[in-house]
Amino acid sequence: MSIQDAYKQKRRTAEDALTVVRDGDFIIVPTGVGEPPALLTALSQHRRRYRDVKVAQILALRKYAYLDPETVEHVRHVAFFFGGATRAGGQAGWIDFIPNYFSEIPSLIERGQIASDVVFSMASPMDQHGYFSLSLGTDYTMAAVARARAIVLEVNPNVPFANGDCHVHISQVSALVESEEPILEVGLPNIGAVPQAIGKYVADLIEDGSTLQIGYGAIPDAVVVQLTQKHDLGIHTEMIGDGIMTLVESGAVTNRKKTYLPGKMVATFALGSKKLYAFMHRNPMLEMHPVNFTNDLCLAAQNDKLIAINATMQVDLLGQCGSESIGDLPYSGTGGQADFVRAANRSKGGKAFIVVPSTAKGDSISRIVPVLATGTHVTTSKNDVNYVVSEYGVAQLRGKSAKQRAQELIAITHPDFRAELTAAAKRLRLL
């Protein structure tokens, strides 16, 4: 049978493709815009026909109808990382959560510690050799493909065919659904005065020839826009977005000075604009790889001058960073922050930056605190933290004593809270 005949034989409507799903199945869905809207909409519409089906994903972006507390006995979401669509359900307890390092999700799947019965994924059109590209969310999906009983692809001409280890052959596919819906776009955020100030402090510490990992959020993006005058930067990251594309277009990113995979930039998922997705299509500079490759700390650390830039919500005076919860209320997840902080610490000349506005709620509370709020999920530990940057400056903590850390962090706190923090540090016998 030719690959074209195989394609036609496996083509289905979204509703018909659901026949591969059985009660009790664990469905793996890629990160972010890799989620297949036609398939998840069909699953939502017919969710009551199933019992105990779970849909597992990092960073769900759309609020599908199956995200419903009244029907969790039929289809329930399992988050590896909360986003806007799933946060309220996670906080209320009707959406499940599996703690993880992003880099280790593939191994959890490979070992059967996370099930993978069915894969639902967006995919590019098939090439002449019978391959589809899972370019938008390669992440843990490739590991799931290797173990799944059934693989269902939502084929969309707007999905780029990217290079790298992100390809699935028609012979592996159980069913295909065709869609032409535009890929969800997430552009650069508006950058206010505080992110801009933080971004400048970080940008000033990034040398020409560095290799960058850029996390998600306004402050990491504020760093990116201030790097266009740098030279010979490289990219080894988990997320590729419009900011990185801008650095390539400006000439700041060449990947020539990378000491691991020189000439190539690597990522594991995409989140950006239509222009970004077009930029990814068969771009020989870019490779999309599974997250156990991109976020492996030993591999990433082979890049000299590896720069990791990630945001947090709260930092205590020892340097512990709570980046994924507000007290005991889950907000996001560990993601790749811990992976790349540790990788940058191993890298020759590497620097790991944790960025944080000094205050929240209209300057009424400090984000730099004596101790983390009760129940806070610690993301970056006191042993891993290196640079903490607010709009008031840079605290370099690695190798510093508890006393020195407290002094450095108080110095970058909003002035209204410095006396209060100093008094608290004395009570804690840090000063």
C-alpha cells in the first residue's frame, strides 16, 4: 500500500477518530499550541460516553468543555503544569496534578509511571516520505508516541514541518483528522517599566557568544528585546517564541559560538505568532527535539556561557524561589526552570537568572520575603539559585553565606520594605 493510500484509509472525522479511545484510557496531549482543537472539541462533546478517561498535558491554552467539574467521572484533566484554562480547576481540586521536572516527563512515560494509551496531537501535513512533524509540541509527546496503543493526529497546513527528532510516520498512526483552523497565536506581551528595568540588568550581564534559554513571561521577553545589539548568541531552550525569532532577524543570534550543536538552535515547543510558525518551517537553523534532550542538564551544560532566564513569584532570604504556587494554591508548575538553572550552573561561564518584580498588588506586598509563605511549592532551591534580579538591582547568591544572601536580597527589595525585612532577618538570626 502506498503512503497516500494509507493516508486516505486512516482519514476520519474528529468524532469517528474517538473510536480509538476506551474507558480508563490516559490520553497524552502536547504542550500549548500543540493541542489539537478539533479532537479535543469532539472529545468534549461526547465526553459522557466515556468513564475514567484522563487527558494529560502541560500548559493547556483553551478552555474546552471537558474541563467541567460536573463530568470528571467521564473525562478528567491531569496537569503537568497549570495555565489559565486549568488553574481554577487545579486550585479547586477537580483537576489532577502530577509534580515533575519537565525534562523527566519522557522517562516517566517510558517507565510506565505515567500512562500513555492514546496520543492526540497537532501535526504538519505529511511529506513525500510519509512523515508528519510534531513541531509545535515535541516535548514528551515523542515518548508517548513510542508507547501508545493509538496515535491520532490532527493534520493542519498551518503547522510547520520542522527539522529534528519530531517526526511520526504514517505507519505509526491510527487515525488522521484534517483541520485548517489557524494555529493559536501568543505574541509578545506589553513590557512595562518594571520588566524593562529588570531586563536591562540581566542584558548587561550577558556576554557576546552566550547561549540562551528564555523562559515564558513578560520579564524574560523584556530581556530578549534588549539583546538585539549582542553578537553571536546561540539558542538552546525549551520554548521558541517571537522574541527569539526577533534576535535571529536582528543578527544577534548566529549560533556560531555554541560549543554544543554549533550552528543549530534547539527547542522543544513553540508559542508565538503566525510569523514564528512560518519561520520554523523547514528552517535548517532550527531543530525541535524531545524535552529529555533539550532540557537534559548535562547536554545543555555542554554549551559554554549558558544563560538561563526564568521568572518567580516569591523569594525568601535564603534564596528559595517559589515560582509555581501562591502559598499552597497551585498556579503553574516546575516546568523547565530547575532543569536550566542547574544546567547553567554546570556550564563554563554560565549564569542562571531568576527575575522577579520587587512587589505585587500595587506595591502593597513584597515579593522578597523573610520565609516563603506556608505551603509554597519550592521550584529553585537555595542550593541552586544564582542571580536574583529585581528592578532595584542584582543579588548574586551562589557561594554566599546566609548572612550575605540576606544582605544582597534586602538591597534589591522595594525601599518601602527594606527596614521590615532587615528586622525579620535579625529575628531569624540571619543578620
